Amino acid sequence: ATDPTTGMRVANDVTELIGGTPLVRLNRVTEGVDGTILAKLESMEPCSSVKDRIGFSMITEAEKRGDIVPGKTKLVEPTSGNTGIALAMVAAAKGYPLTLTMPASMSLERRVMLKAFGAELVLTPAAKGMKGAIAKAEEISKKEGAFMLQQFSNPDNPKIHRETTGPEIWADTAGGKFDILVGGVGTGGTLTGCAQYLKPLKPELQFVAVEPTESAVMSGGKPGPHKIQGIGAGFIPDNADTSLFDEVVQISGDDAIGMARRMSAEEGLMVGISSGASVLTAMELLKRPENKGKTVVCIIPSFGERYLSTALYENLFNEAKDQAPEEVDV
């Protein structure tokens, strides 16, 4: 905000930089598709993911209620990475000690970032997924008296999307000039909060949830290991109001990776694996005859640089690491 006394436009701290992310039209990956895909670049948040919004919301709202006090209350939270990074950023800015529990399958970049923000990191067995991380966080909360923010059930999660993300999409599409909103479901907060705001304004809007084929719990399948970090927690979270979702689409990990790679190579947009799943879902929807010529907004939850050591870019990571310098005459 602009300071009325000095006229300077300066944020007071990093949390004031959260939100206000842009929409961008996709061009090359959508060739041959009759319709428009607009990508909501949550990858342009201060810590490069949509989770910055809930990291801020859950801590700030708990402060307002008097549940937590900076410098006094210890925080704990299970995370697949991006929520933890967002919480670590906000906790660092506000002065909270923070412990995070995370499945060991999540990327090395996530581990380093959490530690860089000063958070304590506890890894849980990969095979136990988010359920294992949640159980460990609950154990720490009981043993150490730490405050657990509970992103999967905390109403301050969908609330921030109802109050910011949804209104931003509505405003940037000139009052809802789009037909379908697509988003991957991790906690369910983004798609639920957006639907809570947007559906009353335009009831004919469709809201499509994305989950991994390998862990298609919302579709009635069994939980399982998968490559799409950040979505497909293996259970249906309290914050996912599935009554607001018109459809659930399954995308395989390999297909999501393929589209994420195309996004960087063909659109110049460096995005994460779940972003690839979101874009691929949007394209599949536009290929249906009933959606011909429609506009789809899809959520791009995170930036691709956080996935260099994962299946997304592991091949390039190793290639770059092993690349030898060429001789040069000077």
C-alpha cells in the first residue's frame, strides 16, 4: 500500500506481498484446442506457491483470536512442503518457533527451504504419506504443547481463498467472463474457497477438482503413492467441500510431469507437477464437444524450481551436474 505521508509504495513486511497474482493466457500448449486456458500464477507468490495465502491466514487469524502469541507460542504442522514453507516464512517474519513434519518423499528443495527459514524439520516414512506426517505432528503437539494449525480442517484456509483468490479471479476476468475453474485438491481449501465466493455470483460456473490417478480417493479409489506432490493426500480433507465440485478428474503422475515440462519449454512458465495436472485437466475439458470455445481458469499452485531434484527435472538435474566444460582458446 502507498504510505499517505511519504507517498512511497513499500510493503511493511513480506506478508503484505502475498496475493494479487496475475492471470496469463496459454498459447502454444493449447494449439488445436478450441477454447481458452487462463493460468492463475500462484507461482508468483513471495515464496512461490498458493500456500503463502493460507500460511498467512492461519497464523494471523489465530493471533486475532488470541490462540497464539509471537515469541511465546510454538507452532507445529504436517506439510507436503509448500504449506510448511509458507508457514516458515510467516513464522520467521513474526517471530514464532516452528516444527514441521513432512513425508520423506517430498523434494530436497523443500527440506532446504524449511531449514533456511529456521524451522525444525521432522521427516516421516514416505509410505505412510500425509497420514504419517499428521500423526507425528499430533504427537509433537501433545508432548510439547505446540499449537497445531491443521491446514486440512482449519476454516481459515478456505476463508482466505473466499476473501482473496476468488475475488481476484472474478475481477481479472472482468466480472466472471469464464466458464470453468480447475484446481488440484491437496487440502481442498483453494477450490472450495473460490467456489464459495464465485458460485453465488455466477451459478452456472463449473468447478473441477483434480486428483492423482494413483490415489483417486475422491473418485472412490484407494489411497496410494504418487508423483504429484501437494495434491492427493490419501483422504478427503474436511476443507474440501465436495458438494461444490461439479466433477473430479484423475491425472496420472507421468502425464502431469509431461505437461509441466511442456509448460516451461513451450510457454516459458516454470511450474510444478500439480500445475501440469491442472493444465492437462483444462485441456481435456476443452476437448469435449459441450465445452467448445469456452474459457477455463486453472490454478498454477507452485513454481517449478522447487522440483529440480524430483522426477520432474531429475534427468536435467543430473545432466547439468555431470556436464563437463568445453575447451576454449583464450
